[in-house]
Amino acid sequence: MNLPFAPQEIIRWAPLIVALPFAVGAVTILGVWRSRTASMLLSAGTMFYCFLHSLLILLALQQDPSLGPAQTNWDWFVSSSFRLSMGVLVDHLCAVMMVVVTTVSLFVQIYTHGYMREDPGYSRFYAYLSLFAGSMLGLTVSTNLFEMYFFWELVGVCSYFLIGFWWQRNTAAEAGIKAFVVNRVGDFGFLVGIILFLAATAGFWGQHPLLIFSDPQGFDLAGAIRYAASQGTLTAASLAAISMVMFMGPMAKSAQLPLHVWLADAMEGPTPISALIHAATMVAAGIYLVARAYPIWLTPDGSTFSAGLAFVAWVGGVTAFVAATIALSQYDIKRVLAWSTVSQLGYMFVGLGTGAYTAGMFHLFNHAFFKAMLFLCSGAIIHHLHHAMHVDKETRKKLDEVSLMDRMIPPDQDLRNMGGLKQYMPITRWCFLVGTLSISGFPFLSGFFSKDEIISSSFKYQGPGHDILFWLLVVTAGLTAFYMFRAYFLTFHGEYRGGGTPAAEKLSVINLPLIALAFPSILSGYLGANPEALKQLLTGAAPTAMANAFAQFLYFGHAPEYEALNGGVMLTSTVVSLAGIGLAYLVYINKLPVHTWCQQNLKPLYNLSWCKWYFDDMYMAFTQKLALPVFNFVWNLVDMAVVDNVVNLSSFATLGTGEALRYSENGRAQWYALVIFGSVAVIGLVYFLAQPLS
């Protein structure tokens, strides 16, 4: 394929992909917001350009792998001992991530025009979307850890604006604060990890840019680790400890236990931002950080059998299972999808943690498309039912004023108020079904390929508890299929249970992005498929690892370890997923009373799922029973008893001294002269007595 521009020029102008969304966001805030049409066209048009440019970069690197990695660095702070820089890095990993971010962002911005058209904050929302996309793209092209941390924080700030966009709703305001605070906890660990890593490798960098990801001369993270290990300033144990502390950042940003509690509540924001946060931007940042700075999670000699990666794998595995069990009982359609996101992110971390680097990133790539489509489908359903249901003012007031902990499910988001929508919303129904099949690992859809690679990698993994980790993922695959089809059947099958009568769905700007995203949700998995491997599986030959297009591109021409097709593992995970689909059909179509039986006979387990394993309750109890009382005690002790008394004592001392000295101010020159000469005499006497005898 011949590119319309020279490949070198395409890569050289890559900084525009980051700069333009920031410029559009600033221009919109400064005045363009007055025109709703101009705000939309400027923001969506810019994102369309960024999408095309990102796609051209990917094609250029695919044609000529030697073009990457290419980077430009600008000095930010230079001293005699170190050099801190900002820049733009373009390589194969970056290109994949840019395509994901810009594709989903573009469709979300198109969808926003239909979804938010009547909202008074329409232009402001587009400004926030541009700033959010720019922050994520800046994080993607960062050349070093410090620059990534800078954009990492910008992503957090923009998410706060978007989650709390409807700030007049109490739940939205609290959800924005909750997301901000929880992410600050993780970001603190991320920053401490960066500082500890820099302290261990400080002698390596010299005048080379600090903590840079890629350098042709070897002055990168991997080189710094080898140097520090040879100097004795970094051991396998200390590197593992640093990586675990640094992993607090991805744990919060990508919503892994125990810092996962903000993500479901982030659904209080408008649905377009739910799709953007959960598919391509904020939650993907943690996965991308581990993939980009992968050497930090390895051993000093580069082995994947490290304590750091084992920690990543187990956090991901436990999170995937716990989030799946929570999704089983939820009735808010957006929160079911939110918990599925938490679970799928756990799968990605298991892939990275078990050494299947390509598999983890491949699942991120596939997941972005079908999860964005599922969220946009849920938004289309909510938008449709909002106009069909007539919620009284009293109920609407309660929804706006209730606290986040006591939150009520809005009627147009409650699965119990849906049903039978396939006859009213056929386009949304088929798109939702495609996404549900894909995330469930149905054979030969995109999610099937990447999820199978991760489960296979956990099967051959030889780290701690490898057998348990494998079965944990297999069981989670079955739970995923069950709760996703539970949501599908409750929404589209049976009789309509809500108020009013929904109108017939028409082709519009809301469902066009759904149709567009359905294609990669079906086909993107084939980038990781090799027909020869399938032939090997069908003939019963011994499984051997074979290259595929995605893995070859991501490793830019080198020879990585590819995941071989394991027939037994593939069959096991597929059967379990199909069993989950079948059980959901029996329960929600054939009305098998499993749900009622669980509520009556497994009440503690059901409540565990319904109450989200009581994490929010534990955190609230910890805050109210321990953290705040300790804070008040320390504040009273230190601030009131110590600081205030020191300040008051100094003021009293000053006042007392002034009162005593004011009697010496009598206005007589002779007295002043006597005091001066007396003071000089005393000083002279002290000086004389202090001299040693000769």
C-alpha cells in the first residue's frame, strides 16, 4: 500500500496528534463554546485528523519497521548532574495505542452530538473530551517516566471534570471526588516508585535524559537496571519492591483491587465519557504503563520469572474473579458493564504478569472496540427509555439529592424496567449481541482470540499458584458469559416492563457509531490468528508457537515468544463460556428459578455480590471510625496544643518584652547615650573574658 505522504514526514509531525486536541480544548473554553456547532465540528474534526494521522503512522511502521522507535526530546530542566526532558516517542507499541485512543475517541465524539444535544453544557463537554483525549495521547507518546507521570495526572484531572460533569447531581459530584481521591492514593505510590527507581539508578544517566524508555545507545530503563545491578545498588528483591510500589499507579488507574472502588461510581457521568474511560483512555493507561516500562517488572537479567510480574498476575487474576462475581447481581446496565471492564482489565494484567506481553496488549486492543460499543449501546437504550418513561419530579429530585452510598438506580438504567426492546431497538440489539458474544469469548469473534491467549499463558505459567490462577480465569470466563447474557436477555427479550411505550428506533447519529464499532468487534481478533496454527490444531500435531500479525508488529520485527494454540485449554474455556451462556438462557428465558433459589439459600454469598464484597462499606467504616478520629486527635494535639501555643507564646513574649522596654523610652538623650556606652562596655567585657589567657 502506497502512503500519501513520505513515512518520515508522517512520523516527524506526530507531535500534532497531541498538540491539536489541547489547542481545541483551550480555544473552546476561551470562546468557541458560544457556538455549539463550532464546538462540535472543531473537536470532532480534530479527532478525525488525529485518527487518520495515527493510522498513517501505524501503516508507515508496518511497511518499514526500521522507522521506529523515533523520538524527539526537548530539555525541560538541565543541571550539572542530570537532564530532565519532555518529548514524543513513536514506535510500534505507541502506534497501536494511538489508533485505539483516536478511534474510540472519534466515535464517542460523533455519538456525543446525538446524546448530549439538548444538554446546556454541550460545548463544555466537547472541550473536556478534547482535553481528555489530548492528555491520553500525551501519555501514550511520552519518552520517559517523569513525562508520563505529568500526563498521567492530567488524565486524572480531566476524568474528574467529566465524571462530575452533571455536578448538580449529588451522586455525580461525589463520584468525581471519589475517583480523584482514590487515584491520588495510587499516584502517590507511582511517584514514590519513580523516585526509588531513580535513586537506585542515579549514577547511570549522566547527561542523558532521565528514565527514558528507548535509546539507541542503551541509556534506557533496561540499561539502567543492568548497570545498577552490576554496581550493587539494585538487587532482584529491591527491584521487585520498587515495581510493586510503582504498580499502585496502575492499580488505581486501571481499577484493580483494592483501588477499584471508583470505577463503577464513575458511571454517574454521561454515557459517552463512560465509554471513553472504560474502553480506550483512563483505564487503559495502567496496562500501557506496565507494557511500556516492562523491564521494571522483570528480574535484573530480564527474566519474566520475577516477583514483580507474579504480583501483577495475581492482582489481575483476583480482580477479574471478584469483579465478575459482583456483576452477577447488579441491575444498573451501566454498572454491569463497568464491573465487566474491571474484570477484563484483570485479564490484561494476568497476560502481562505471566509473560504473555503480546496477549495482554492484544486483549486491550480488542476490548477497546467491543466495550466502547457496549457502553454506547447502553447509552442508546437509556436515551431511548428516558423519552419513553415519564419520571415524576419527586423521584427525579430524590435521584439528584441522594448520596452516593444510598444511590438509587435511575428507572431508565434499571434492567428490571427493560425487556422486549428487540422489537423497538433492532440496531442496538444486534450491536449489543455482537459485543456480548465477543466479550464472552464466543468462538471466532475478537474477544475469543485474545482471551484464549491469556488463559493459555496462565496454563503454562510456572509462577506461584499457577494451577489456581488458571482455573480462576476459566471460572471467570464462565461468569462473564453468564452476567453479560443476563444483561442482554433482561434488556431485549421477554415483555417490556418499563413505563410508557418506547418509540421505534431510527438510523441516527447515535447508532451509526455502534454499527461502525461492530466490525472491529468481530474482525480485530484475526490480527492475532495464524491459519497455520489452526491447521496444526485440527491435525492433532504437537503445538508450536507461531507468529501472527499483531505480535510481529508489536515486537517490531524481533523474535518474541508467541503463544501456541493449546487445544485442551481452548476447548475448556470455550465449553465453560458456552455453559455460562446456556445457564443465562435457562434462567432468564426459560425462567429457571436459580436467582430466587440463590437469594433464599445462598443469602450470604448473594449479599456479598450485591454489596460489592463490602469494599465501600469497609472504606467508609475505616474513614469514619479510624481515619477521621485519628486526624481530629492529631489536629487537636499538634495544631491546637503545640502550634497554636507556640504562636501564642511568641506573641505573649513579644508583648511582655515591649511592655518592659517601654519604660526605658523616656525621651532623654543623656539616658540613651548612657545605655549605648553601657552596652558597649558590657560587650567589650564579655569579649575580653572570653579570650584565652596568653
